[in-house]
Amino acid sequence: MHRGLGKGIAMAYADLTEGELESLQAQLQAEYGAVKAKGLALNMARGKPGADQLDLSLPMLAMLATADDCRAEDGTDCRNYGVLEGIPEARRLMAVLLDDTPENVIVGGNSSLTLMHDTIARFLDFGTLGSVPWAALDEVKWLCPVPGYDRHFAITEAFGLQNIPVPMTGEGPDMDAVEALAAADPAVKGIWCVPKYSNPGGVTYSDEVVRRLAALPAAAADFCIMWDNAYAVHHLSDDAAEQDTVLDIGEACRQAGNPDRYVKFASTSKVTLPGAGIAALAASPANIAEMKQRMAVATISGDKLNQLRHARFLQDAPGIAAHMARHAAILRPKFQLVDRKLAEGLAGVGECSWSKPRGGYFVSFDAPTGTAARAVQLAREAGVVMTGAGATWPGGCDPQDSNIRIAPTLPPLEELDAALDVFVLCVKLAYLEKLLDQK
Amino acid sequence: MHRGLGKGIAMAYADLTEGELESLQAQLQAEYGAVKAKGLALNMARGKPGADQLDLSLPMLAMLATADDCRAEDGTDCRNYGVLEGIPEARRLMAVLLDDTPENVIVGGNSSLTLMHDTIARFLDFGTLGSVPWAALDEVKWLCPVPGYDRHFAITEAFGLQNIPVPMTGEGPDMDAVEALAAADPAVKGIWCVPKYSNPGGVTYSDEVVRRLAALPAAAADFCIMWDNAYAVHHLSDDAAEQDTVLDIGEACRQAGNPDRYVKFASTSKVTLPGAGIAALAASPANIAEMKQRMAVATISGDKLNQLRHARFLQDAPGIAAHMARHAAILRPKFQLVDRKLAEGLAGVGECSWSKPRGGYFVSFDAPTGTAARAVQLAREAGVVMTGAGATWPGGCDPQDSNIRIAPTLPPLEELDAALDVFVLCVKLAYLEKLLDQK
């Protein structure tokens, strides 16, 4: 997934003399001064869709207008209380994103993050399927594939769990490490997973990784795979040959004899409208039954009118695919631009690499060791906001100070172009500072 | 609030001979048999608005259609991520329902019940403003004014708190009892309150009760008043002289030197559309700051498009009042019918009483001691579903087996009329059974 550019190419910074480095630094500092003077305000920090992507879902907004419009297919008046698990057409729709059957789906509110937070909270307060509430245990540990999603790590950290980083490979988490950690220690209760087009690396888990997760010889009987399939349908190409697929963790867990070990999550946040979408989870029948019982204490139901809007607008798997192809048409040029600008701007510099994802919302960039935080700081001071360096690690601490998440979706192409110029400049400057420090 | 009908009136059941009771029972059993044969399916169980009430908010649904429509007053594109605390116009709107300033308001999702559940969950997991997490304590007790709201009691029960019933008076909770319990025991951490048109009694707290709650000499420094102002604007009359008002608990707490002791909740569930409304809470600046920090782990924001719809549709306090007057016009005849049918049907029977609320969603009915569960069972078997007897008490256990919550809002008038006939009949039959058992 990562493409090294460095070592072999002429003029790699590491091969320059101190004098050459100083001369280059002076030249780039002059460029940087000129950039700062422009007073830019550009943002590549969060995975937010651009305005043109949001426009794709405008037809959904006014879709329901009359009382008749508000009837679900089973006759439910979606304007009134009721139906905890969601209306049938919304469960069917979300089952497509969750690769499951509608019976195993609960449609929640507007945020899969909330569903994940609340799932962990329930484990803490109540345990799961008869296990001891985790809050009653001396310690609970959680596996965090890195680089990974900062908001995942923040949930387990907030509840006092000990986040344990596990390296990502090009096929998913390093399963030797996961198996060793989970088998050795009953305090290890689960793992965060973004199985397709992972945040930020763009990695899709291989079949072997999924099967090994399902069959994990975990010491904790209530070990849970938190399966956040956030980018299930978020391909950058509408050519099926260019799209990743991932095994169903539910089926894999059943085959492995661990049928209750997973909870899957998805939302339409980056399908329709972030914050105004619908989120859902899927789990085994036993887990769903227990969750419904607990959820009934906290809510009557999600927003069924928004469920109905989504079901009518997106319809089914082909409807979703057609809609996502329109997103891809907007996003593809942005990801191509990122790759081109990085390749051109960093040609020969050395020690830089980045992902070339086939879907999702991010490019994972590895700067020379020990320079990521400085590069992000320089970019910010020049008016380009990046995700904080280290954010892709638990506690915000990347021991290599190398990984930077690039989120290219929000800015229009011309802004993205300008922001990438600044970013490349700052990566070089930070690297030069390091090399000169070492002289 | 309760009007006795019994003792003084001729032919009270308690004054009849065994023979007279048996003769009356035979006659009413014949009526009951005829009713059962009709195969009715009527429901007075939950506080759901009727379809004509839902129609009042239809103009809101298609209010946002274009990208320009989706801009908040501060320019925020409500279709994208962000703004945890809610858009300014939604905070201002909900501040009206919460009797507070917009700065102290956080707009959540579609359910105030969820906001309450999550508030209690945070107390358990994290404590509040530096206090010990309640989950770490040996026991936590919670005051539950009775009769009260079953879903409140279910939250504290689900988290393992010990619910302690406190009698309601015509002015709110019995404050002598509340003060004695809270002062004596640091394990008593809070109280559920529905301060206006309480569920089910229709009681509005007097100024003295609000001030005594605010000044409560609680042994627990982190004692919390959960102030669910669910019926803040839900009057049955649009004549201000016929509308109840309640002191602001926030102001009262500040005056009493306990500025952080309360959290207020409200929603538009029974203003616009249940399940498709917006919910909000208000609290002291210190509490709001802490809550925002914790909430940020669980969500990016509520549904800002739905916030914007609500703000544009309801506008402000006069806009809300005008809208609620339209609800009142629909609901008033239903509440009048309940009172008339009960008065006529139970005239002279004795030992029955009921509330005559000026707002809210319920009539609280007290059947002769020991007969409520039987009356509700008889009604159900005749096709009329009531809230379960005892539901208005913690654990579903009314020691008097007397209180029944009547929810007259959902059925159309003619169905309500028929359902009340059945209910009256079943109350009489259950009472007759009791009296004959005692002979």
C-alpha cells in the first residue's frame, strides 16, 4: 500500500552535504515566506464530503411532504413514536451496507460513532451475554491497529480502557501480534477494525485476516470485534475490478464457532449527508436481542422519517452503487491529484511514502521519522490545517512521529492543489531541519 | 388535583348489601360480555399525539430543499459534519422550552429520554465536576415522585440505582419526605422531576417546592435534580389565566447557592413529531462545559437539518405558543370527554378519583384500593389497552394497586368515547369483585 520513493533516486536529501542542505533550506524558506504572506485558509484535516457531494443528496430532503408520504411499507406512521429497531425498508437498506440480513440490523440515530460509543458503554456497565460488567474488572485492554481512526481510540480511552497499538500491514492488522496479545491476556477484550479502505491507510482486510480474527484464540470469552465498515461502498472507481471486497465477519465468526464475537457498524454519513444521515449496527441474534432490551431504556426509536427518506432515495444495493458512483466521479480527481502532487513534489527527496487507496476518505502519508509534527505545525502556520500529527495513534502519540493523515475530500480541486503545494513544502522543510540538526 | 366522588353520595357500592352487589355484578357482566363480543381494539396506553396533531407539523417536512435552504444563520452548511452544541437558531428555540439562555443549551438528537439516559450513564462512569464515579460507590439511591413516569424509573433501575418512591402532593413532591431522605443519606444522589403538568398527575410544582428543591440540604454534594420539563408549553387552554407556570430551577439553584445541581431537559416530540423532533438539555456553564467534552467522544453533532427545520417552522416563543394553541384545540375536547365520561359513569360508585389537568398528556386515575390491576386486565381482555397498572411506580409496583394512567390523546374522539365506556365498566366490575370477596 505504501510506495517508497526515496533511497535509490538521485539527490535524496539524506545524501546532500551540509552546505547543500543549507542552501536548499534557504531557498525553501523563501518560498515558505511567500506562501505565508498569502494568508491562506485551507483544510485537509477531516473526512468531510465537499459541497458538490452533498448536492447529490438534495432530492432526498423534500421527498416526504404529505401524511401519506410518511407511511412505511408496513403502514407505520413514521411521524409518531415507536419501532425501536427501525422500519423494515431502512433495516433492509442498512443490511446492504452491513453485509447482513435485515433481521440482524438495528437502525439507530444519525451517528455510527454514537452506536459504537454506546456499545462500549454497555459492555462497561452490563457486560455482554452474561459476562461480568467490564467496569467491575481491574483492567480492560483494547487492541488498536495503527495507524487508525482517532475517534475510535478516543472512545476506549475515555472509558479508561488501555489502548494497545498493533501494527497495520497491507492486509489488515498484524495477526501474529493480535493473536499473541489476545491469547495471553483475558483483560484484552476487543479490537477496533475498519475492514475496508481503512482510516487512514486505505487497507482492506484480506480473507485470511478476517478468518484469523474470527477464530482468534482469545482468553476473554466476551472478546468483541468492533467492525466499523465505514467505507463499505465508498469506492473511488465504479469498475468492479478496481473495487475492494471484504469477507463478512459475521459469517466468518459463525464458521469459527464464535457466533457472538462481533458487532458491525455503518452509516450513510458519507453516502448522503453527514450528521443528517442514518446509522445502524448488525450483530448476532443473541446480541441483537440483548441490545434491543438495553436500548429500549434509552430511546423509543431513531428518526423514522429520516429512515424513510433514505430508504426511498437509495432504494437498494444497485441504487446505492449508482449513487456512490456519482461520489466517486467527484472524489477520483482529488485522490489522483494528491498522488500526482506528492509524487512530483517529493521526487527524490527520500524517506517519504504514502498510500494509494482504491476507496475511503484518506491518504496515509509517512514523513521522514521524527518530522511529522513539525511538518503539520509549519503547514498550520502557513494556513493549511492537517489532522494533528500522531492523531492516528492511541493517545495522539506516534512513536515514529511519522504518520500524517491527508483528507482531500472537502476542498475544491484548486484549493486542494494549493494546499498540497504547501504541504509538500512543509514536509521538505521539516526534513531539512532534522537533517541539519543531525549534522 | 384529585376529586373524590364517593362516600357522601347515595348508592356508593360500599354501602350495598351482598345481594345488591351480586345483582349489579350480573348486570355489568352481561354488559361486559356484549362489549367483548364487539372485538374492540382501542388504546389509551401511551402519550402519543393523534394523527390530526401530527398534521399540524407537515409544513416543516419539505421546508428545506435546496443547498441555500440548508445554511444556518451563521452560514454553517447544516448538511455537513460539525457544531456539537447545535446551530444558534436551534439553541435559541430550545432555550424557550428550557426557560434558559441559548449559551446554556446543548441540542441533542431526537430524544430527551436519550439525553437523560446518557446523563445518568455519565454520572455512573465519570461522576460530575470532579465527584467520584457513581459506579464506584457501594450503593446509589434515587428519589422517584409517585405516581410518575415509568421510563424515568426504568433508566435509574437499569443502571442498578435503588429507586425510592416519594409521594406527590398537589404542589409537587412531598418536600418534607424529600428533604429528610436527601439530608440523611449521601447515597441519595438525585430526583426525577416533571415540574409542569406532571406525568401522570398533571401537577405543576409550586414556587415553594422549586425553592426547597434548589435549597435541599442534600448529603451528597453531587445531588442532581433531573428536571424533565416535557410539557413546558403543552397547555390545554390558550387563555394564559388557564395555563400553569413553574419557577426556573436554574435560577432557584443559583439563588440557593447550588448552581450546578440541576439538568433540564425538553424536546419537540409532542410539539412537532415524536421521534422526528429535536431534544435538548440546559445546565450550568460548568456542567455544560463538562458535558460537551464528554459528548464529543460519542458524536459529532445532532441532525442540524432537523434543527434548522424546527427553528424555521416554530421560530420563537410566540411561534411556539401559536402552534401549541392548535394542539390544544384538538386535545381539549378529549380531556373534557374523559372527565365527563368518568363523572357520569362513576357517579355514586365511590372510592374513585382522577386528576383534572390544565395541560400535559395524561389523566391520573385512582381506582378503589386493590383493584387497578384487575380493572386494567378486564379492559385489555375487552380490547382496550391501558398503561399497565403499577407502571407509574418504580419497579411497576403500586403498593395500593390503585393508580392507572389514562392517555387520551391518540384515539379519535369517538374511539376515546367507546374506550372510556369500557374502562368505566371494568373499574366497576373490579370494584364489585373486591367488595364481594370481602363479604
